[in-house]
Amino acid sequence: MMVSRGLGVATLTLCALLTAASPPAASLVTADPVLPTANAKWDYQIGKAYKPRPGVAVVSRDREARPFAKGYTMCYVNAYQTQPGEVKWWKSHHPKLLLKKDGKYVVDGFWGEILLDTSTSSKRAKLGRIVGRWIAGCGNDGFQAIEPDNLDSWTRSKGQLTRNQNFLFAKKLITKAHNEGLAIGQKNAAGQTQRGAKIGFDFAVAEECGRWRECNAYTKAYGDQVYVIEYRSQDFKYSCNHWGDQLSIIQRNLQVTAPGSKKYVYHSC
């Protein structure tokens, strides 16, 4: 490299020292994700956000809601299926990313949500850019973690998707979340918790693990970093009796409505 005669040795030495002392650019961008407090009192508010009860330290809310200012907030993202209110947007902007079989949309019949198509590398890349923007938005809004729902959509895909395809997509979401400095949790798929932890999920959100006697599967992979929602009273009691001193367990109504609704239910162990 040619050096100007006007640049003295002392100056060159100083520049070299400054360059050597400067950390890589990436280290200036992100910090290690912070995990939610294990066995904390928590609330599941993905239907509508509201003021949590006293003592609640961890909350999950929809990505379009505001984070809980006085606690830790997971950002709920429907990563594998469409939100009902966004179907028109998907059909207008990304119709080829919606899963079809025999020319008809593949729908999760219980919720009326169209499955997203993770079947090819190209489609996973495109979906990753879309959901990745949502994840970045969660971070910008002040959420500390991501709760990507419907990892197990392959079980409702009428044979059009595989477990491996969904986990390949999950790896993209995990990388994006961690790059944004956010923790990310495995949502359901109890039979795949070891694989989920291996590819980088930090904790788990488990619906009805007491009802289906699956809580052990989550604790083997994530220890006490498991946040449980039960919907039936008998399952809530079972979970509290077996796991209440170790895991964060609540009962909510299936529609996860806010206080003031006739269907509203919230109990914690």
C-alpha cells in the first residue's frame, strides 16, 4: 500500500492502534437476548391487551399491541398461518405464499386461518422477509421476545407440508430474532422440543400441556422456561398440582378476551 510522505510514523501508529481497538461492527448492533423470568406470574393477552393483574411480570401480546411497560413482553406473531383480518392483504400481495391443495386454500378449520406455504426454499425466503419485518417491528416497539405461532402447521396441511420444512423456516425466524436482540420461544409441537431447543429456541409457550400430559416434554428441553396456558378448569388444576412450583401456569378462556367480557377467565397458580 502506498503511503503519503506527509503522514508521519507516529500518526500511522496511532491509526493502527485505533483500528485494532475498534470492535467489529456487528457487536455494536445487537445485544444478547434477555429471557423472561422463569416461574414468574404471567398473562396471555393475544386477543386484546389490558392492564395485567398485580404481580404479573411477563405478558404475551399481539404484535400490533403495545408492550407492557412494567414487565417483560413477548410479541405474538402468527408466523405460519394468516391472521383473519389479514387474509385480503395476503391474497392481494402474496397469493403464491398461501398453501393450496387441488386449487383450494388449506385452512386451519378451528380458527379459519389459511396456512402459509413453507414448502420450498424460495417461499421460505420470501416468508422470512415478511415475518422478519414483523419481528424487527416488535423489537423497535420495545418487545423483548417473539412468540411465533403455529410451528406445527404441517399437521394441518393435508400432507402438503413437512415437519422439516417448518423447522427450516423456524431457523430463519430464530436467526432474525437473535439478530434483533430478541429472545424467541417455541410455541407448541411438544414432540419436537428437543429439536426446537437444538436449533435455538430460548423458551417455550405451551397450550394445554397439562391436558395432553405433555409438560414433561417441554421441561426436558427448556427446564423451567416454560409458559403454560390451560383453557379447561380441570387441566389448570392438574397443571398447578404437578408443575405450579416450577412453571408459569395460567388458565384463560379460549377466546383470550379482556376483562369486561362475559367469557373472560384468568387464574394463575
